[in-house]
Amino acid sequence: MDWKKEIIVNDEQYIFFDIKHILSSYQKDVADYPYSIRVLLESLARHQEYDALEALVNYQPQAPEGVIPFRPSRVILQDFTGVPAVVDLAAMRDAVVALGGKPEDINPEIPVTLVVDHSVQVDCAGTKESLAFNTEKEFERNQERYQFLKWAQQAFENFEVVPPETGIIHQVNLEFLSDVILSQEKNGEQLLFPDSLEGTDSHTTMINGLGVLGWGVGGIEAEAAILGEASYFPTPEVIGVELIGTLATETTATDLALHLTQLLRNEKVVGKFVEYFGKGYRSLSLSDRATIANMAPEYGATCGFCPIDEETLNYLRLTGRSESQIQLVEAYTKQNQLFYDETETPTYTRVIRLDLSEVKPSLAGPKRPQDRIPLDQVKTNFEASLTKPSGPQGFGLSNEEIGKTGKVSEELELATGDLALAAITSCTNTSNPSVMVAAGLLAKKAVALGLKVAPTIKTSLAPGSKIVTNYLENGNLLEPLAALGFDIVGYGCTTCIGNSGPLDQQVEEAIQENDLVVSAVLSGNRNFEGRIHPLIKANYLASPPLVVAYALAGTITKDLTVEPIAVVSGKEVFLKDLWPTPEEVEQYIETYLNPEDFQQAYEGVYQSNERWNAIETSEGATYEWDDQSTYIANPPFFEKLSKTLDTPPSLTNLKVLAKFGDTVTTDHISPAGNISLQSPAGQYLKQRGLDYKDFNSFGSRRGNHEVMMRGTFGNIRIQNQLTPETTGGYTIYWPTEEQMSIYDAAMLYQQEAIGTIILTGKDYGMGSSRDWAAKGTSLLGVKAVLAESYERIHRSNLVMMGIVPLEYMEGQSAETLGFTGKEAFSIDLPDNPAINQLVNVQAIKQDGTTLDFQAKLRFDAQADIDYWKNQGILPLVIRKKMTEEA
């Protein structure tokens, strides 16, 4: 089908797939289709997925059906999830060689960029030496991982690494990596097409702010895309969010992001596309758009798409993209119906309207990003949360908790609600100059008035790229931030992903000895239990200027709208005395932010880190595994792999390994943060001769399956209903009814050749796109999960690891069916299952009685069935490669 058209830009001739022409050939009007759907239509036409294209052309927005095969233009990896993905590619090379193939058969078929941003930890904070100290520790701890990545850099084509000390993956992607519109030589012609991507971090959606379609996937799904496989997802509903009005002067992009997170969570947009439009949309800067697009995982959407317009072009110019590239973007998007037209409103599944003037200064917490709290209610909300039942918004404590204190030293004490940590961090906000400048201006005014931050609070500043450092330094704002303890600690995610490092030892002792509920305020995007710091129970998300303000106030129990932040020399200082005006912020940005800074910051980005360049590694097409390494290990996924399909594992007599309630996140399932000495992973490392100080974090050890499987379901806050009196990764081993770690029980079940199942509630697997939440589950021997509902990415990851995801019928749950977890389950899964088939399940109680019921098989596409038959997507790819080789 000839849907190609020619276009000449800067005297160069290109061809492209004409979206309007595609639709008109089906008698459809392009104006009816959301911009995000137009991007998918172009991709399907370009990849000759004609059946899927016709289905999408004819889709019904109110009730979309079918699945879409998505082939992104590129893949972006962060190092925590990227290292195990590359480990799998290296292991796949070994597997192909063992089956008689060539190692080069396993190689990225599309461009892959890995950004090292997740490894730096805040060991040192509050001093000018923090950056140098933390960087040195990062390289010292991660030498083995970095050697492996250096090997991968030379072994694989289409693969490049952005070294440490550059910035956060999504900010680097936004400011530098994305060209928005790509060109590629094909059959002697220059083909133009939209940039699109998948990333191994859920906040990949930040790139949607630039009008680029992309979202986070698990590392397993990313590996498939890297190897040329399509990703399949249900044809989405597209929710239009019409923005009207403008933001009030006292509000920030962070406030808007938190408002939308709460609004869209309540509107149940999980698994849907969200697309922004309206007169208010035009008033948002590109950085503001990126801020709200970044938070799509928090409101549950697959993406938060922001169509390309003049503001997009302005941002490309600001960030130092070439004028020829900007002209190419403008010409292509205008010619191919991808440039935003305010006069036409596409047909959306439904439209949600938001008046921007209604957005108020807010925080979110104490445990979830969608639990927004207006600034004037934070104090009362925290106090109420203390005695609310234990759960997402409560701690289940007594009234005596309010006013409880603990001595830190002779001069210092901590009280309930006091801050122990304040961090300016996260791609969500450090990418946005308006909020970063506001934080610096607030700090400048505070220092001038003589305000200080209590020494019991760990403060840190982790810029998302060196651009932030440049403009803060050029305008003399780094100094006042540092005077309040917000010295630069590193260029990476730090506190937002749990790399907050230790608190002062006396502070930690005071918290533990008195079991205090202390708080953290950070400019991050996640605040799930146990994520920020294991000792800090109440965690609040806030804009960078509010992070500084709360650090000065020292507690979450002050109403900053009416109470003074501090009293200096008898004079009360209020938030309004410190808050910068929009004019001050805007003038600063205009003066100190320019394209040359961006060009300079990213010049030679792949070669400019001398410490990275000095790392020595092995060469060759296959990796030389070191059996003594506790960071990088050859995973066992392909040990018994044959060229032909094996018999699927038995799904009879499955014992319940764990039984969970609602909202169990991948932060609960996947190992993250510090490794406890007493945990199975800690004991393993101790047995390997490591001292506790050298354990590093789970994130840094994601390339070692032995560590990761021991940490799966090991979060200190996870609550297994089989052990109601004990939190953390514990369960009952049913053959002896003994309580033990989930890992130990899983190993005993495997020794006895007994399969296991997980019972759980709603939104199972919400949160970050962590592949180890599925990989670890698989290595523990779990054959199936029975849930009330799933988050999209985790369901997909489970299937791609050969685990069967089942869903209770509407209105049913473990509670309504009376399951205690003592039952054994047998699943009647046909040899050739169908998409979303209802299957028979039998629960066998300990007394021998049975309960038969039906559950929905969450194989959502034919590809899911193929993955199941191959016991995972990676074995499927290897078999396909071997067939091609033959």
C-alpha cells in the first residue's frame, strides 16, 4: 500500500508515511484521532502491520478492542534495570553458542542507550566535599558493574553508555537524546518518522512532554524490543484532559503534577493513554509539560502525551538542538498532522476538564503519590494519619504518639513529625528550571534573614543534569542552598529511589530507641513505604521550594500557611516572606539559561568522564563470567533450554507462598534499597566474605540473581497475611507450618518439587517497572498469581517470565471465597489457551474439601500465549534466532 509522500526540508528530500492519506483511504478524518493514536498509526503503517492498522483505524474510542504491536524506534535503559537486561543479553549469547549458533545473533536491532544514574548514594551530605566523596564511593562500589557495561559497550553494536556524573536518565533524554523526528536511510531513500521509545524506568513517560510517545516497560520487555520483537498492549482508551485557565502565582508545576495525580487516579486512568489539550495547555512551558508527563505512572496511565507545538520548538532551540533539526521537526509534524491544532478537538474516550487556576500549593503523602494534601491541611492530615488504621494513609498508632520525643544529644531532640531528611531530587522536578530557581531564590532570602536548618535533618541537592548546576551557579543561587545544607551530592536519582544513604548515627538511634514517626520531604515522585529510608515512616512529595521551606521549619507539624517558619532575633518569618514571585523566577531563567550551556554540558558526553574511561575490561563477543563476583552472575534462565518447546510445568497442588492485600507495589516485591545483614541476601553476601559496609544496595546488585531472588518479597513493610503478626518477607511453610523467610520457604518447596502461587488483591504490581519483581518471583518457583487486578507493566512481566496471571471474577476475592492461604490450588489450563479465557480452578482445603471456581486468564494477546508455551519471552527469542540461523 503506497502511503508514502515526499517532503523537502533544507534542500534535502525525504519520504514519510502520510497519516492523513492512510486514514482517508479508509474514509476516515484525521482530525478525529488523538495525536498519540496518529503516532501509532504511522508506526503500524511503516512496519507493515496491516491487520493491526486496519483495526486501529476502525477502533471505537468508547470501547476499544484488540491489541497493538508496538515497535519503538529506540530503547533507553537506566543502570539498575539496564544491567540485568544486558546480563540477559550476554547470557543469551552463551545459550545461542551452546545450541550451535553465533554470539552475534544476539545483538540490539535498534539503538539502545544506557544512562548510569541510579548508582550514586548519598553517603555524604551537607558539605562541599559531598559530591567528590559520593562519586568516589560510587565508582569503588560499582567497579564490577561498570567493567561489565564497558565490555557491553565494545561487544554490542547499536549500544552506547552515558557515564556516571552526567544526569538522570529522563532529563538527559529530554535535554539531549531525543531528536523528536528521526531520519533513516531505507532502500536508498531518507525516511522520516517520529521518535518513539520504551525504557526500563517507569518515568520514561517524561519524554511525552516533548511530544514523543514512550513509556516504561520491564527489563524483560525492553530486551524483547532490543532484539526486534514487538511489544503488545491492549488498544488503549485515550482520555483527553482539557486544561483551561492559568496557574495561580503561588503554585508550581509540582503542585499541578500532584493535583493531576490525585485527579486522574480517582478517574481510574490505569492502563489508558492520557492526552493534554485546551487553551490552558498552551500556557504551560515545555518543562511544566514534562513534569506532568513524568508523573503518568503515579496516576496510572500508560502515557501522558503532550502534542508538539511552538513551545516544543522553542524548547528544542533553548536546549541547543541544531536549527536544521528544529526545522525538520516543524516541517514534518505540520505536514503529517502531528503539530497541535487548537481549533480541532479529536474524539477522545472521554474528556476531563481541569481549570488550572484551581490548583493549590500541595504535598502528597505520607505513603503514596496520589494522596494529595493542600498545604494548609498538611499538619492536621499528618496528625490524623497517626491514629488512622494501618494502611496507605494511616499508621495505626495511639493518641500518645503525638508529642512523643527522643533525645539525639544533650542539646538536640526529635519529636513526632520532625524532619529527618529533606532532599531536592528526582527527574520530575530537577528538569524544571522554574521550581529549581524558586528553591534557590527562597534559600537566598532565608539565608539573608539568618534562617538555619536543624543539624538533625539530612539535606541534599541532586541535580538532574549539569545544566541545573550551571544556571544555579551562574546566578549565585548554589551558595545560599549550600549554606542551608543543600550541597550537591551527585548527579543521579539518589533519595527518590531510596539511595538516601544513612542518617546521622545519633539520629538513627533516637528514632529506633523511641520508635518515632519522623518525616521526610523530597521533590521526588515516589514515597511508598520503606522506599525513601527504612527508618522514616512519613514521606511527603513537594516542590523544591517547599522542600527548602520544610527543612527550615524542621517539622511536618507546622501549618506553613499561617504559622511562622522560624523566629529570628524575635522576628517571625513566614513562608510568604520567602516565596519568590513569578517575575523573579522568570527574569532569572531568561538571564541565566541559554542554548550554549546545554551544548557545552553535553559535548563529548560519552567520552568526557576520565574515571569511566580508565576502567579496564575484557573484550570479545561473549562475556568472561567471574564466579566470585557478587555483582554480575550468569543467570540460570537458559540452563536447560532446548531448541524445541518443552512441556509446560504442572499447575496442580500449588501451595500459597504468600497472601497479600491491595496495592502491593513492585517496591514491595522487587528488592530495592539497603541490604539488611539479617536478611537472606545479607547472609548470602556475608557467607561470600563481604563486610556489611560493602553490601551496597539491591539496585546495584541487580546483575546477580542469587542476591536478587533472596530479596524478592523482602521489603520490610510488606505484609503477608499468612504471618499477620510479622511484617517483612516472611511466610508459613505449610508442610511443617513453620514461619520462615519467603526465600527459605520457596527453596524448600522447590526441593520437594512443589509449585507455588501468590494470592493478592487490587492493583497488584503498581509502581516502578521493575523486572526483578517478575524475575525473582519466577526464580522462587511461583507458577501463578491470582489477583483482583494488575498494574499493566507487572502483568506483562509476569507473563514474559512464564508465570500465569489469573484474575478473580468481578465481585470475587480471596475474602469473598473464604481463602485463608492454607489451601492448595490446581489450575485447569488448556494446552492451547485463548486470550482472556475463563479457566477452572480448584482450591483444596487442609481437611480435603474443595471449592471450584472460575478465574480470568490474563493472557491479553496471542504473544502472551506464545510466551507461556516457551516459558518466557527470552527462550522464545532464542528459539526464533536459532530457526533463522538454520
